[in-house]
Amino acid sequence: MKINSVTVYRQWQPFASGTYTCSGGRSAEGFDSTIVRVDADDGLVGWGEMAPLGSFYDPSFVGGAREGLRLLAPLVIGLDPRETNAINAVLDLHLNGHPYAKSALDMACWDLAARSADLPLAEALGGRFASTIDLYRSVSQDTPDAMAAQAAQYVADGYRRIQIKVGLDPDEDVDRMDAVLAVLPAGTVVYADANAAWQPAQVRHFLRRTRHLDYTLEQPCASYDNNLAIRAACDRPLVLDESIDSVGTLLRAHADHLVDGITIKIARVGGITKARLIRDLAVNLGLQVTVEDTGGAQIDTAAMAHMSVSTPNQSRTHTVDFHNWVTVANGVADLRCENGTMTAPEAVGLGVEVDVAALGEPVLLVR
């Protein structure tokens, strides 16, 4: 099997709930998604998707992703999409860094490889441990009352895991935490996610003032060293997200006894190939693992679902139903969401029947 064409599309995906705001008042109105189609010479097709959360969240840029694909797409013509490690070696040789630009292309190769084996992606990744995944929902930054109302609606919609966006003034964030937790039913899993916005002194202040609350703290500081500096003061589970960009960082965090869990974003690390390696290593190190991404619709959500259900039960935390965040679709997939859980597709590959007409004209075609 050989790749004989790569096609790139753009899809704007507005948020159904309006503006999404995280730490520091940074916000986005939707996902600017890049979708990659890989065609093989035997007629099979694979799909991948990458969508950054604005230009502020990760060191990724949607324009850079598409320009990166102009460089990378010709390099994979004639290669076997099933040889994902070899393809990644070619991508990394010719483009140093910029993992987000490689992610959708790598994902499309995995989709194609799984289809060629007549397997769902979860089975191609080693097999599924569950048929559904727990979901969390993010409560974006607002006034305490508005955030409490938003959280109450998510609970009414069936979500039992809530991520509260903090990372502004610590005292105001304590008010946000108190307001949201007051409306959550007993047993709700709560994460306080600062999205790397605080300095160590602010984290320590927040921790002192929230000792009466039950939650997991997620990525309080931007730099690795600053997160390490507050570990001794953190008497609750600590999860790193933005810092987890490679196997090397994971190994360092484990050796430093810094983390109880990690969040792996597929685009941040460069696609499914590298996300799988980090995931499997974290599982073997005894860490809790969340597999998700920076954004997208059905294609990307399906990839997150397959990677999540192929994570062992004792290590898997939750993921996110991005296809329900946005007002447009890029395909049809069995991603049913009920009672705070999501189904992982059982059809071959990603299990997504892509709606090509919804994608418009390609922005790039390489044969």
C-alpha cells in the first residue's frame, strides 16, 4: 500500500455556547480546523484533524499547520501509511519541531492503516478496555454566579466531571470554586484548571484558601520548575497538561515525583504515534491519564475516543466531547453521549463517515 495523494481542508467550527474563556481572559469563538485526507493506491482513504484553541493556548498556529502541510504532504507520497513510525521519522527529519503541523497527517495514516487491517482504531492500538469513556465539561471563566449556573446546566445535561477554569486573581477564583461546588451533587469529580496562568505564590495562596474543597489541581504554572516549586504545598492530586509535550518531560516529571496524572493532547505531541507512546509509558509508570486534544469535531473526537478506550481502566480518567461543543459537523460517527459518558465507534478506522461536502474546496492537494 502506498500513499498517492494528500488533500487538506479548512473548516470553521463556531462554539455552540458562545465565547470560551480561560485563564487570563483569553478567549476563542470556535475552532479553526485543519482536516487532512490521505488516499492510498488501493482505494482506501484515511482522515485526520487538528484544531488549535485560538492562537494563545498552545505554541501552535493554524496558519503554521497549513504551511507545514505544504512542506510535509509531498514527502509522504509513495510511503506506506501503515508504517507510522517510519513516516514520523520522515516528518521530523524535514520539519524540526512544530508537532501540531504533523498531527492530522499522522492521524490520517492511523485511520488508513486500521481500515486496511479491517479494525477499529482502538483495536489497532491494542484493544479496548471499555465501550464508553467518562466525559468532563469545562466551565469557562465568568462571574461566580454565571459559572455556577453553567455548571448546574452541565450537571442537568448528565455530566458528572467538571473542570473549573481558574487562573486569574486567586481570591476571586476561590469565590468561583465555592460557587460552582455549591451547585454540584455529591460525587462530582472536580478539576481546578489554571491553564498555566499563575505564579508559585498565587498557587500557594489558592491552595491555602481552598483546603476545605475537594478537587484536583491542573497545570497551575507555565514553567516546569514553577510547578515543581509548589508540589510540596499541594496536598491534593496534581495533573500537568500544557507541560506534557514529550516523553522526556514525562520521564522528568515522574522522576521528580511531581505528577499524579497527565493530560495528553494529540496535536501538542504530534499525532497518535507519539501520543500512544507517551500514554503507554505513563500507564506503566502508574499515572492517571487523560487523552484529548486542542479541538475539532467528529474526526478528532473519534481519535480521542479510540485512544481513551484503549487506555487501561485503572489509568483512564476522562475525555471531552468536542463534537458537541461546535455547531457544525464534519462527519457521522457513533459518538453517543449519555449520562456523562461517550461511546467509542466500533466501525473500522476512526469510524467516521466524513461529509466531504461540508468541508468545501481543498486548500491544498498533493498527488
